[in-house]
Amino acid sequence: MRRPASIRPWLSEKQLEAWVRNARNREEYQKRLAIWMTYVGPYPAHQVARLLVVSKQAVWLWVSQYNREGRDGLERGGRGGRHHAILTVAQETALLEDFQKRAQQGDPPRAVQVREELSRATGREVSISYVYRLFDRIGWREFTGPA
């Protein structure tokens, strides 16, 4: 059987206790508690996982992240995001300001018009599905402008 993991001394025992108590939500509390249990036990990952009702791999990941980066290692964001975005949200908003003004005056943009403008602005061909996803992100419907 594997020996329990060791925890790097980023925080004193008192600081570690306070850090565990100050968790903002259940997920954060579980991660911090896994670190605490590994530190004070020291319990092996499979026991910590069983007590916290998480996977053994999750416990090893949390311990590894904590040991590498301290408490900030467990504060990472989610996995989602627009990794392959053509423009940032701010750039899209700026580009669509003219279309919004026209839509408020009763001349809403069509997807084809927006596609042509996006292609010119980016210097590459933009798919029509990108335009429809853009409309969805900003709450527009084709032909009606802002919802």
C-alpha cells in the first residue's frame, strides 16, 4: 500500500485550520478538507477520498496542486471558455454598436450583413454559424435586433 502524501508547509497549522473554515462553498471546502486530512492524519488518498466521497485521483490532484502552488493552486477556474474565439466579447460588442443603432431605428441587421462585416474586420472568412452564435450570446434574433 502507498504511503500517505506529504503536504508542503505553505501555511502553519493554525493558518491551515482557518483556511479550511473560510471556504466559500462545498467544492472549495472538500478540496481544503482533503489537504487538511492529508496534513493532520496523514491519511492515504484512498481513505480521504472515501470519507469525502470523491475519487482518489481527485485527492491526488488537489494535493499535487496545493504542493506546487500553495493555496492558490486550488483556486483555479473552470474548464469552460471561448478557447477558439475569433474576437473577444469586447471586440464583438464594439463591432456591433453600429448594427445596434440601426436596429433601434427599425433597420435590424441580417446575419449575412453581419457576417460580411465580421469577415472584413477579422481579415478571414467567418461562418454563418459563428454569426448565429454571436446573436445568441448578445441576445439578438435575426430580423428583430436586440431581444
